[in-house]
Amino acid sequence: MKKHSTQGFTLVEIMIVVAIIGILAAIAIPNFVKSRKESQKNACIANLKQIEGAVEQAKIGGIPTPAASDIFGSTAYIKVTPSCPSSKATYAVPTGTDRPVCPNPTINGSDETDQHKLSDAAAAG
């Protein structure tokens, strides 16, 4: 009598594996998107802090109202003009007592947790 050997996977086994991969993807993709948005927000806030520090250094250096050319450039306080990681828009130099803000209005108009802005604690410290 011939022995019948089975090779490969059955359709049910393949469907179970595909279902498990789908469930894992449904869990992992939203977490990845959330962490990506959070890292872009943190990078934007770091850029805002860097600009605020450069403006303060310019004021200490004798420039009462620094312009973009005083802050950004090869011989200025910040060598490369930073841009928001989310929108790739460049920042404007704040005037007067204003603080730098993210150039992306859609982010700053949305939910409070998604806003790219310096906290009030950063201003005090």
C-alpha cells in the first residue's frame, strides 16, 4: 500500500496566519502613526526652543529686534534654517515679545494635544 504524504499548508492554516497578521497590523499601525506624530511634535518644539534661545542671544548681543538674517545663516546663531517636521514649513523670527510658533496652522488649530507650541513652563525656565 502506498503511503500518502501531505506537504504544505491547508487553506485553513493559511487563513489563520493571515488573520493573526491582520490583527497585529490593526494594533501596530495606529501606535506607529501616533508615535510618529509625537516625535514630529517634539522635534518641532525643540526647534522652537532653539529659535527662542537664538533670539535671546541676539538681544543680549545688542540686536534689540533681530531679523531672520540675524538668526538664520552661515554666520548667524542658527546655521541652517529649521523647518517643522510635519509640514516642512520654515519658522518666522518672532517680533517684539512674541514667542516663536509652528508655521503649520492646521496643527495649531487642532486638538490641544497635537499642537506644536512652547509650554508656559518653558518661558519661565
